[in-house]
Amino acid sequence: MQRLNCERYPCHFPEQDCTFCFCPFYPCLDERTGGRWSRDVWSCRKCNLLHRPEVAEVVLNRLMAGVSLDLIWYELERYL
């Protein structure tokens, strides 16, 4: 789902999925996502994981099913 009227669009890439504007995993502290420490703050600037449609669908479905964030993150490792 794209939100073309968002003032930050595209924050990552064209055709991104905007289901999650704010990451439920922040701060994941996993540099495989493209995230990095920047001035003592975890920066997600280069991460596009949650905006990939297939990933957003998995996360939303698992959250709606009541799965914990830790278990969902473990499942997402296959997308990294």
C-alpha cells in the first residue's frame, strides 16, 4: 500500500509498502538491514526491509495473530 500523499514519500524507494510508517522493531540494532549507529542514535536511513511488500504483509499478519515481536523478527531474518 503506497501513501502517495505523504510528505515524506518516497522515504525509501518507489513502489514501497507504507503499511508501517514507523518500525515496530526500532531499534533493531541489526546492521544487516542497512541501519547504523549515528551520533549515539540508531539510524534506519538505509533500511528498506519493512517497506518491502512481502515483508510488510508477513509482519502485519503475524501482529494481527498476536505473535510477539521477537518471534516475528526471528522469522524476518530470511529476508535479510
